Amino acid sequence: MISSTTAYQAAIVGDTRRIYLQAVIDIIDPDITYGTVSSSGMANVCKSEQIHDKEMEIVPYATLEANRWALNGQFKLFPLHGADHIGFLGDTLSGADGVFSPAVWVEEHFSNVSILQACSIYFPSADWDGVPADFTVEVMQGRTAYYTKTVTGNTASSIALDGFTVNNPDAIRVTVTKWSKENRRIRIPEIIPGLYEKWTGNEIAVFSLKHQGDVSCMTLPYGTCTIKMDNLSRRFEPRSKNGVFQSIEERQGIPVSIGVRLSDDTVEYKPAGVFYQYSGGWKTGDNGLTMQWDLVDIVGLLADREFIPPSILPTTLSGWISALVAQMGENFAGMYAVDPNYASAEASVRVADDVVGMTCGDILRYVCMATGTWPRADAETGYLTAEPMWNQGSKITLDNLIDYPTMKANTDIAALFFTLNDGNDTQYVVSGNSTASNETKSIQNPFIKTQSQALTAARAILSTYGGNKLEIVGRGDPASEIGDVDTVWLNESTATTGRRIQQDLSLQDGVLRNCSSVLLQADGIFLYDGMEVITSSGVWTAPAGATQLRIILVGKGEGGGHGEPGTMGRQESEDGYGDSERGEYGADGSDGVGGKVWTATIDINPQQSFEVSFDGFNTIFGPYSSANGNTYPQGYSDVASGESYARTGVASPKPGSGDGGAGGKGGAPGYGVYKHYTWEGGGATTFKVYAEPEPGKPGVAGAQGCAVIYWDKEG
């Protein structure tokens, strides 16, 4: 789940909410290589790479330019090692009338761009810096300008140019003859060789997004996004030679964000992924009045691409993920992330021919399957990511669902048949969750050479079989991610959990609604020979043959706080005398926090015994204690059983769950009236109480914790 502020969490489930959409349209050649930056004169604090880093705002630094800055804490001093983002900064001041004589210029060089039909130039947005008033933009190839645009009287902080076509361009030059303010240096934060715009709900007519994943690595689903925008200007007209359409290429990324307005009227955006042009995924309609893109995430971008083996094959998970993204070009080389605990995990094949003819998607599945990880596109960065499953997610209440959750039976499986790549094609069989099932799966993964690797893969595969699928339709939360283990609160006492494997986030008439999700509630208990939940003190002895235990120790939940009493309300009397004062309900008591949860997998001696006790808020199992664990605000989800433990603020905690109790309700206000009495020569006022303020209600007691014990299955 993407991290969120408390204000966001309140706003996204509010009775009314305002949703905002933002998509960055980045039509820049994905193979572009930036070169040097030349100019008529550049300040020594500049860093040339800043002129194409897509940072449009510049950091305010104090300079000797007249009437530009003040000692108000807003401006910084230039450091010796070079400035934070300032883009390009010239070394010449404009004259008293803002004129540069001679004119000043900056030129950005680049290569590997086959065609250019648009460019964008960004200027300072702060009033004290000013903007170029009169300037010329030239798109060049081989020192010849094939497109020239001169602007006079400019007051805007950026300009986007299109309606031209230059083949194989290699430079863009901006020449400034006059600045909007006197005694100013030329400042150009960004020169973009292409189209780079932020579109919102004002430009986007239709938006639909689907995230999906498969933690078993048996398939490789990927995220998709559909964006339809108005094309009244015909900028994206396929029949126009000078439109922007011909610049659209595969592998151009479009970052998408969805935000919600907070109580202070600011907007907190959540990244929803980076989606790419892919295999001509466009279409026009309404005689070209609209343009639609059907985009895919980075997993979809490489899924069907043939893998070209490097001269030396990688031998670790990180090495293979790096090799996969490199298949899409130099600019993708660093666009991946691997969990640091798994980055060096062994992942190798016996011979190079094992991967010849495979697609990148197959290799991605196989290498993750063999290392106990799963692949996805990270929503925040868009990077190809390999990481293990996690056990946390969001809290979903019935108030935020359109209908009650629909539960369906999940598929059962009888057995998994592995063919080990050990040179002998050894067969290794792992039993499934139901011998009565007629479904089996055969896995021939070149990265799985040992029974241990096969068992690692089997655990992930079997975690997706048996049990149920939970289908929900709600208002949608952009902070939710594929792979999250969400807790659905079914009533005041019970909840169920499931791993999110699919979600749709679609805006209809500017409203995020009717968003469907699928939660997998597989019967993961069959991954183990046995399981026991202990809720009373005593001695527990491991069964014969068990050599390893998975332990979940759940401490006792805190009780909810006592509600505050209501306050007195005062109303005007019947004769109209007196002040009116409204009483208030007392504040609700704070919710009790769920107990601490400690988990581990431990090796044990044959039939080893452990003393189990419940000491205050701690659950103790031999030398292990929940006191060494952590609290989880949304509760701890045990994916194997589908149970949720140690939730915060539960109205009716289940015994043995470690849930914290809900806070008590605040007391109701009291009220009374003033009565004014008058007599000759005087008068008096009295106050009559009709209802005393009620005291606050006590909070709900927290539930005792438990010890959950699993013993591993051997195969």
C-alpha cells in the first residue's frame, strides 16, 4: 500500500470527496541521448543536465541582480559545489529596458531522435525572475535550422510548439533578445525535445485503469490504462504530416496520478503507475475529434519481447531483472528495483541454450518463481520490481462498498509436477490442496534445479489455490496496490482478509466510483501439515516429524478510551431574553490499539515442547514473546488462514484476536432555558435545566491475544 497521510486516509473515505486526475503526456523519443549544452555564456554554478531533467521549477537563490530578492528566508545562497535545480543561468545582465545586446542564447544538443514534431520551453514561474519577452526557438539538424519560431511580447512561463516536422534533429536553440525585467540574467529551467504536458480531467474525457498481478508466477498479467482526450486542434491527426502523431512511439511513458482534496483544500496525489505506448495502441473517433491511447505498464511492455541473451548470463535475481529492462534500450537500464534481501539470490541456468528463444516475460516469471519473489510494475516509480509477498494492506468498510462482497469458490489443485533442470530431468511432485481435483500443473522452469527451489516455488503457487475469491465493488482508493492483503470489515466484530490481485480505477463523469477489485482468499493452510491456534496457557509439544515452525504471537489489544461528557446548552427563554448557546456532544474516547504481533519461522528439535502463557499484554511461547513485535493499525493479516488479528478500534472484538476495543461514545449535551422575572424597580434571571449533560460511555475492552502455530509441509 502506498504511504498516505492521516488527512488523505480521512478524505478518501469521506461522505463527499473530490477526486483529481493527472497524466503527464511524455512524447519524447525513448532512445534519446542528451549531449552537451552550449551558450553565449553560462554561470559557473549551472549543471548542464538540469536543462533536461523535467524539473520545471527552479530553486530561488540570492544574486546581485537589482530588486530581485530580500532577506525574508525564502532565498538560499549558492553553494560552492554547484546549485540545486536552477536549469540554465546566463552570465549576462539585461539592460535598463530588458534588452540583451548582443542577444544571448542557449543550445541543447541530443542524438538518436528520428523525428521531432513538438518541443516545449519552460521559463521561470516566480515574478521576481521575469520571463523572456522577445525570443526565437530553432530546431536544428547539422547546424541548419529547419524550424524557426519567433515570439514577441511574451508573458507566459512556458511555450509549447508543434505543427512542424524535423527529421533526425540534433539541437534546439533558444535566443533571447529582450527580458521582461531589467538587470536580469537569462533563466531557462527546461528545454524539452518533444511534447511534455500535464493533462487533468479538463483534457481527459475517458480514463480507465486496471492493475493486476499473479504472485504464483504461473501467468504474467500486467497493468493497462486507457486515456481518451479531446483532439479538437487535430494535433494527433494521423493524416496530418505536421501534427504530433508521427512522434508517438512505443516505449514512451505516461505517468498517471489520482488525488483527493483534503480538508485544508490541498490535493494529495497518489501515483497510479507509468504506462507506455505499445504496438500501435491508439485509435481516433468522431472524425478525429477524440484520440484514445491503450497503454501498458512496464511488465506488459516487455512480456512478449524476445530475450536476447548477453554474452555472460547473470547468476542472481538482481542481475536477471537488470538484463531484462536493458532489453528495451539504454534509457530503461536502471528502471528496476529488487528487494535487497533477495537481490543476490541465486538464479542461474545450466547452459545458455536454456534461455534461447524465450520471451522476456517467460524469463521474468521463471526467475521470480525460483527465488520466492513475484514481478510487478511499481506504482510510484513505474519500475520493474521483484519482491516477496507482504501481509499488509488497507481497511475496507461496508460503507465504502456499493454492494456486499461477493464470494466465489477458488480453483482447487491436486498436485504440482516439477521437472528439475539438474541434467537428469528429475521429477518432483508436491501435493496440492485437494486430491479430488482434476487439475494439475506441470512446471519446467530452467532456473529450478533442486527440490529446495521447487518447494519455494510450490509454496507461492499453492498460496493461490483453494479457498475463495472475494469480489468487491466500491469507491476506489488509489493508495491500494496489487499484492496488498486487505481487511474487509463485515460487521462490528468480524472481518475477512484477502490478497488484492486485481483492481480497476475508472473515472466516470469526473467521479471515481464503481471500482471493482478481486481479493484472493486462498486456503493457504494446506501449505503446512498442521496448524493450531492457542488461546490458553499450557505446554505445547510439536508433532512427530516437525522440524520447523511458523509462529505468529499476538498480544492483547488495548481497551478503548472513555468518552468525554457532553456540555450544557443554553436556549433563549420564552420571552426572548438571554443568550442562545448550543451544547456539544462529548468527544469520543480514543480507539484501543491492537496487540503487538511477532512472527518468525524457527527450527526445532524433534517433538520439542514450549510453555505458552499470557502475561498482561504479552503472549509468550517458550523464549519468544509478542512484546518484541510491532503494532499494525489496519490489523495483521494471516494469509494462510484468511484471519485478521490485532485490529484497532473494533466495536466487538473476537476472543483470542488481540483486537483493540473501540473508544466509548461521547455523552449527549444537556440543555435548559433562561427565565427573566421583572417587578417594579428590579428584576432577576434564572436558568432552568431541562436535561443534564450525559456522561461519556466507557470504551470496549481489548481482546486477549493468541499463539498461531504452523508446522511445515515437506512435500
